[in-house]
Amino acid sequence: MNARQCLEEARAAGADFQRAINVFVDDFRRADDELRSQLVNESIGAQPGKLEGLIAAVVSALCRESGVETPDWAGTTGSPEPFFVIPAKSFELRLRLMIESPPPFRCRNVFVPENYLSRA
């Protein structure tokens, strides 16, 4: 699954968007560098949004992790409003996520636990 397909599936899944993100993360990590580049090269679109910011952050973090060049579109895509990927109703949890979110997420206005991309 490439990044654009991930966005489409995440949108279609509604509240279960995390499943599409997990599949994308797994597909990216299993791929070789050439395929990794192919999975992220196609832009997901220019419209800002919560899921767009999340996917751009995931792409940026995975590219950094693997040494693959981050595509230009990922550097210009973010969420127009703060997006807490896990329900964060309390001030304390919001603050914690804002502090521990890795830079590729925080700079896109997306807030996740520090181990968000860890997979068992």
C-alpha cells in the first residue's frame, strides 16, 4: 500500500483509520529502499487535513528511520488544527502527547505517543 492508498483507506475507515496506518508502516518497513521510495513518491494531495498531516508525519519519520529521501509533498503537508491521534480529553494527556511527540509529528500539528510507530 502506498501513501495515497493509505490516506484513501484511512478516510474510508473513519474512526478505525489506525488500521490503514499500521498496514502502511508494515509494508514500508518490509520493502527494500527502491520500493520504499515508490511507496511515498506520489503526493497524497495538497489539501491540509488531520489525516493528511498524520500520513505526512508517518512518511517523514519512516524515511528518516530508513535513510530514504523524504518526498517534497511530505514537508508541506500538515494538520490545520491540533490532531491528537489517541483520544486526549484531559489537559495532562494532551500536554504529555505534545511534549513526547516525535518532531516529524509535532511540526505537522499531529500529536502521538513517543512509541507511535513501534510495532510488535
